[in-house]
Amino acid sequence: MPKTSVVILNWNGKKFLQHFLPSVVANTHDAQTEIVVADNGSTDGSRAYVEQQFPHVRLIKLDRNYGFTGGYNRAMALISSPYTVLLNSDVGVPQGWLAPLVQHLDNNESVGACMPKIRSFAQPQSFEYAGAAGGFIDLLGYPFCRGRILGAIEQDSGQYSDLRKIFWATGACMVVRTELFKKLGGFDDDFFAHMEEIDLCWRMQNAGYDVTCIGASEVFHVGGGTLPNNNPQKLFYNYRNNLLMLYKNLPLGVHCAVVTLRILLDWMSALIFLLQLRFSYAGAVLKAHIAFFKLKRGKRSKQSKLGAARLSGVYRGSIILSYLLLGKRTFNQLGITN
């Protein structure tokens, strides 16, 4: 049995597999590591490409597109390695990228998941939007990263090359303890895609595990390979899933107030979309709220009775106000110490 499984979830991403899978194989494959492509019912020839070009890569064939959450949950049910790397198909990896991550989990039993620094494939000197140097969250549930606050992306000058506890690790490249992933129920299938990794990392922290970013490792991510950032469907998933995540995981006595405030703020953003004549975006917000109320029943996590005081990676303020009113554009300007 391999020690680590690198699982690449693919859905009609043959062009990414052609570009990035060779580097993953060349810079990862060894006696203790297996590479797995879990295919979400692709119809673009992805499966034939993997079978013909990389016969030693394990191919899991799912019958249809189950999304990021369902695809990984079904693939993980077939993984028995102690550690699993969840790796996007549009991520390039250099030589030696995996060793610091695995070594960190070996040496720290309290860590449930970790991630490398994520830099932009197109602009390697800059951090990449989805994860950067580790994910954080503010008191209202808005996520941001070391190296990326809202739309402000920093260049990597080594300022975040340390080892740091974070709130969430990006699903673009995260290493999890396989049994812990399964014990916690994996990703929430109802999320389908977007913010499922934040929800999982929150549940890990509630269960007593840390999440960390390992600056000694870095990978390069294209980003937006499935849904670009300006897609109303992506907006729908982000708004709906953020509310579901807050409702599930916030402590009792807090979740109602925070979720209500977030809904009001969402309506304000929908109004702005209407004034900008971006009707599909305003409609996405409305659809997200309707879907949230349909799904929220039974979503309270068992650990949600725990307080949030000990959680790592929480900004005790509003990231939006800090950005817009105080002009704080970099993570270090926020003064986060937890």
C-alpha cells in the first residue's frame, strides 16, 4: 500500500491533463506514492489519454459528473493510503514539492490537513487567487488568504515562506489524513463545488485538528479551469455554500445573527448588481438564498456547540471594511496573530 495517494479529479479537462499530468508524474512518482486520476464522467477523451499515455497511473472511472465534492468523496472511498493529496488538474508541481508536506504530517499528529504555497502559473512571481499562502476567514465568514485579500494579490517575495496555522487549505492542492477525511464524512455533497474545503477544514478544527500552510513547498495553479471568476453559476455556489458553511459550523447562539446579517449583505450586493444591469448576477444571489433555505435543514454540525475562540485563522474584524475603508491590501497589514 502506498503511503500517499495524489488524486487528480478531472471533468472534461484533457487539455489540463496533457499539460500538467506529465510534470506530476515526473516530479512525484516513487515507491511510496501513487498517482490517481478520478474521472467525473468526462466525454472529451480524457480517459483514453490517461490509459494510453500513463498506463501506470490509476484511473477511477465515475459514471457521471458528481462535482468536486461528490467526485472526491467517491474517489476517496477507494483510497487506503494514510495521506491523500487533492490536486487540481490545472496545477503544475516542481521537483520536491510533496516531501515537506508529507514530512509535516508525519511529525505532527495534530495536523489534519496542510497545503503548499500556491503561486500563479501565468504570473509565477505572484500568489494565485485560490489559496495563495493559506486561507483565513473574518467574523462574518468572508474568506481571504495570505497573499490575496479580495482582489488584491501580492507578489511572493518570501514574506509567507514560513510554516503557519491557517483556517482553511485550498482544494486546489491540499493534503489530508485519509481516515480523518472519511471520519468527518468527507466533503459536504450538497456543496457540489466551491467552499467545500473551507467547510471541511472548519470541521477539522472543531474536531481538534490543526490546518497549516507549509512555505517550504510551492505549486503553480492556473485557476478558473472549471468555472471562471466572472460566471454567475460560480457566484451562486459561493453565496449559497458560504451561508450553508456558516449555518453548519458557527457556535450556537451566534449562527442565527451572523447568517441573518450575511443575508442582508448579500441583498445589498444583489442590488448593486441590478444597478449595474448585471441581472444574471442578481438572479444568482436570489437563487442561492432559495437553495440555502431548502438545504439548511439538518445541516448543523455535531461540533457546532463548541466555541470559536480557539480556532486558528480567524480575523476579528471585517475584511471588507478593512479593505475598503482602512486601505489594508496585504495580509501583514491586518495584524492577525492567531
